[in-house]
Amino acid sequence: MVIETSDVRSSANEQIAHAAKVIGRSHVRREVFKEIHRGKKRVKTIDEIEEKIKLDRIRILQEANYLHNQRIINKININGKLAYERDDFYFQNKRKILKLAENKDALEKFPTKRNPQLPKITIKLPVIQKSINIQRITVDDIDSFKGVNKIELAPKTKYIPIKEKDFKTGLQKIIGEEGVFNDWGGENDDLYSTRLIINGKRLNASFGFKGRGTKGKLTPKKMGTQGDQIQRLFRTTADVFIIQYWHQIGESILEQMESFAIAKSVLNNKEIYYGIIDGQDTIRLLLAYPEFY
């Protein structure tokens, strides 16, 4: 006779968790399991089990057969009588199995191959605050755009957005940049210049322009077909990073720029400036420098 037992070579915790899930919160199933695995007797007939646990015979048979089908116990025949044989592995671990069966939270946290409960390890990579050197700026902070200081913050004049190419050309004239910058799909920025002046110091600047084709409040998902225009902007070797748009710029743009500015500052150990030129400040630039537009 071949007796099917649990595979002791497989994960012990896996088998324990399986048995606990099978038994669950069922009172009758629990009592049947306990009785079959109680004491030194390896095999017990259905009559012996019924006599000990004092439960309805039909219910005992139902639960015992269920445990057999789930390979927790073995159903055998002894001298024409139905009997059940315990499993040695489950016999040795019955207390742990019954405890887990009662406690759903403990069972969910019990480590198995399918449910590895690895210890949580927190790795702290400290960034020394002194190594972060970033400054958020506006057009009013840029020496090259000092003309805007004479223009009110909320100008009453309303401009119809001009072509991106024309705005860029005018901006180049303001900062004295004579280079040629052709647009193509994979560029990191729309304008890169080494001639922007901030606090009397000449710095490298990378500009990203959102043309009049973009509508509504500017958010990161509108920044390029992949939403990665800000990321690409910060790939350049610039010290200053600026996004310009003809309407309102969402706070999420500044949040993303701040994150990249921090990373850039720490990795390159230098001061990084970042900021936006929204619709109002764009109009102020046009009003301050009409000769270039």
C-alpha cells in the first residue's frame, strides 16, 4: 500500500501555512485535526474520533475528507473500517499550525516561498545640506533682463503669443547671444547660452520654450511627447535652467525643476539656478524690450 504523505523536502513553512489555511476558523475541522494528531496513536478509526470529540458523525466525515483531499491527513481502511492516519510533519508542527489558523494577521505575515517576509532594511544615504546649493529665480533676478524692473508685475497690455522662433530670436538679442539654434525632436533645450548675467556673473543657461500651440495651464505631462522635457533640460551642462510659457505654469513644474536642481547641485557640486517665465513675465519682457520684438 502506498501512503501519500507531505513532502518533507519542500519548504516547511510552506506546508505549515498551507495546513493553517486549510483548517482556518472552522471549529469542527480544527477539532478533527487535533484529535487525529493527538497522542501516540498514528491511525484512528472514524468511531474513535467520533467518541472523543462528541460531534455529529456526518460533520466529522465531511471535515476529515476535506483534510484528506488537501493532503493534511491520509484516509485508509483497517479491517473494513474507515480510518485516518496522521502526517508526521504536521504532528510535529500542530501547535504552530493551530495558532496560525486562529490568527489571520499572523498567517499573512508568516514567511513562505510565495510570501517572503524579508526584514525591512532602511538605507539612509545622507545628503549633507551644505552640498545643496540651489536658487529659484524670476526674470527680476536676472541682470540680463533688468529692463523688466520698470514694468508692473501684472501688465494690463495683452499680447497674442508670437511664434516660438520669433520669441527665441528676440531673447537671444536681449542677452547678446548670436549663436544659431535649430529646433529638432531630440534636443535637450531650445536655447543654450553662455551669456546670461545673474548677480554680475556670467553663467551658462539652458532655456525650454513652450510655444503657442500648447493650451491651458502648463503641467509636466505637456512637456514633450514623453513628458520628459524638464529632465532633458537638466541633462545639459548649464548653471541656469528656465522654462518659458505664454500662460499659467503649474506648481508641479517648479516642483519637478527643484528636484532636478537639487540632484544637479549635489552631483556636480555647484550652484544651480532655476525658474520660470510665465505669461505675465513674458509680456513684461516684450514691453521692456520692444526693439527686439
